[in-house]
Amino acid sequence: MSKKTILVVDDERDIVELIDYNLTRAGYNVLKEYNGEAALSAARSCEPDLVILDLMLPMVDGVDVCKELKASEATAEIPIIMLTARTEEADVVLGLELGADDYMTKPFSPRVLTARVRAVLRRKAERASDSSKILKAAGLLVDTRCYEARADGKVLALTVTEFKILEFLMRGRGRVYDRYQVIDAVRGEEVVIIDRAVDVHIAALRKKLGSYGPLIETVRGVGYKFRYPANEDEASI
């Protein structure tokens, strides 16, 4: 398993070095920055697994760094632990409302901070694992955890093959697949399917999807793709 990368941002170099020492000992890669502008640049270019962020920073303060990271699609999912000398309840609330995953005040225990880092990364991994099993497009939802598909909340009576075809196409993010690729994706020990039978399964699936049936498009002479509605995407892949 590759090492997780932690971006540490604080204008107090002694604190940065202390955190660096402890996180490196714990098995993490550490990136170090000392102002908000450099922090934003590093987060965008390196996409760290987690950011430890001081609130009181030169150039761009930590509040604005957090806002910008959470507002950008490329960095919105990076967890942030805020580390600051501000202890007022309002500051804690502000940090969490901005999207911070945790909040620690100075002075702090390096061991506790390292434990918080592990906990936040673990929660992130659990969310990713869970959400990767749920696909969404408008009112259409496919939950692979319980082999269930719903359209506007109504459970669809799909066969195993229809369910697998729908899941495969939705995970393709608009990619076009020919019949043989669909066959390879859905074939199992108890599934027998030939190339032209794919067309039959697709037709039946579209009918069961009702108003969402047109989201499965035929690309003439090539195969099929799933078209996500405008400004709509799956929950995760």
C-alpha cells in the first residue's frame, strides 16, 4: 500500500517540523508549506490525502484556503484538519461549517494529532468504499450492496443480467461499449448470453427503466452507452 501524503500548512516553522517528524515516523509522506497561497498551489498540484491547516496564515488565511479547497471539484474531497490557537467556540463552528473534518487547538499533542489523522483518513476510506457501491443519475439509483435498482424511489424488477448491464454502463461514465464488451462484463457462471441477445436485454431494461430508459443510448454501428443528464453524475465509481 502506498504511503498517504499529508500537506502541513503553518507559518510557525517549529510546529511544521514537529508535525513532520511525528507523521513521518508514523509512515506518512509530508509536504510542508508556510503561507496560504503556497498551500493552495500545493493542494491543487499534488492533491494530498489530507491537509493540516493553520487558520492564521500570511497571504491567504486558513479560512479562505479551506473555502477555496472545498469549492473546487478537484480538491473538495481532500479532508482538512484545522490546527489553530483560536479557541473560541465560534471559530470551531466556523471551521466545521466550512467543511473541515476535524479541529484541534494549540498547544496540541503530536500523538493525538497523528491519531486524528488516522481517524479522518479511515473515515474517508470508509465513505469511498460505501459510496462506490451506489450509482445515481437523476432519480435513478443502483445499489450494488443489495442488488437493487430504483427509479424515483420505486424498486425495479430487473433480472440479474439486466442489473449487471445497467451497473456496467453507468460505471462507464458515457463511454461506448460494443456488444462483446457488455457480454464480457455481465457473463457469470449462471449467465449465458450471445451478442444479439444483448439487444433484447437492453430493450427489456429500457422498458423497465420507464422515463429513464432513453439514458441508455444506442450508438449506431458501435454499441451502447449510458448518458448522464446534464450536470448530473454518479455518486462514485
